[in-house]
Amino acid sequence: MTEKMKSAFIPFSTGPRACIGRNLAEVELKMIAATIVVNFDYELYEEKLETREGFLRKPLRCMVGIKKRDRSNDQGER
């Protein structure tokens, strides 16, 4: 991927006529990510992660299970 290709995706535009809803959209994305993290439990199924060396260390395979959290015990914590 070239630098020109990386800069081609500008979903909210730039400059004085950029999207006025950009800040709201970014807050909503953060809220969605936080809600997913809070409402689900995650389990790693791999005992050892095999990685590939390069500029960054990348896992070759990562099996993760997701299960909805039981929130019935969290009544008094809020």
C-alpha cells in the first residue's frame, strides 16, 4: 500500500467544509467499543501465541471466544 493509497480514505473530509458530525460520530464509536468490552467476556483459546517477526510482531492465529456477561450480580455496583 502506497502513501497515496493510505491518504485516499478520508471519511469525514477535511478543511472548512468538513463533516460537522465528525466529533459526534467519533464519540459514538468510542461508546460502542466501550459497551462491547463491558458487556462481554473474552476467552483466549490458544495456550501459546505463535508470532511472525517483522517490523511489528504479529500473531499468526488467535482464537478468541466471546460470551455475554451475566449482569444479574452487578445490581449494587453502579
